[in-house]
Amino acid sequence: MRETTNQTVEEVEEEQDENEFKDINDETEDTSVICKEFTNEGYNVLLKFLLDNENTLRKLIQSAKKEQELGQIPRYAVPGIPVTKSIYMKNHLAQLVTDFSKEKNIKQNDIVEAALIEYFKKYGYKSEVETLLGI
């Protein structure tokens, strides 16, 4: 336990700020130098840190990209005249469509069209979908 009786509040806060930049899991060099100094040594420490953690950083970036892609609802400009197409589905699935439509502020027919397009692309109708959409 450290003795803080001789330290001023400013000194204690400064020490806490310095410790804030340290990675708890990093058992290598002190990375707080990166934020405090702009010297060749500081850049070398940063570079070494990035190289040592390259795989972890790549995984983080890839998972962030996947999350971002998952969060975006695909929208398609499907040409043609709208027609009524009645389908039967289970009541719970129908409720999910209704809830999703309200929550995401998207029309139910847009949800169904996007789902069908994604389904067709995934299961063998990719070229037909691309022709339909003019891609």
C-alpha cells in the first residue's frame, strides 16, 4: 500500500492519469510512454506493442466490421409493379415481422423482399437476383 500523506491531490491525480494508460494485461513495456512522449523510442514502443498484438487487433477489427455489417438492414430497389402475394406463416414469426417493422421503421413488404433476395442469393438464384436488380 502506498503512502499518500505527503502527496498533494494534484500529484495523486497525475499518478492516476499516468496509470490509466497502462494495459493491465500487458506484461511487457510501459505503454504510457506512447501518450507522453513523441520520440523515436516512444514510436518504437508503440510499434512493438502493435506488432506484439497484431493478431488480437486484427480479430477486434474484423469482429467490429462484422457487427457493423450485421447492424445494417439491406435495402433493395426492386423494379416492377407491386402485387399482393398471400403467404401462410406461423403466428410467432408473423409477430416478429410486425415487431421488427415497427422497431426498425421499415415496411413489412421491404423486410420480406430483402429476406427473399438474400435467400435466393444464398441458395442458387444469385445470377437471377442480379439480373432482376440490374447488378
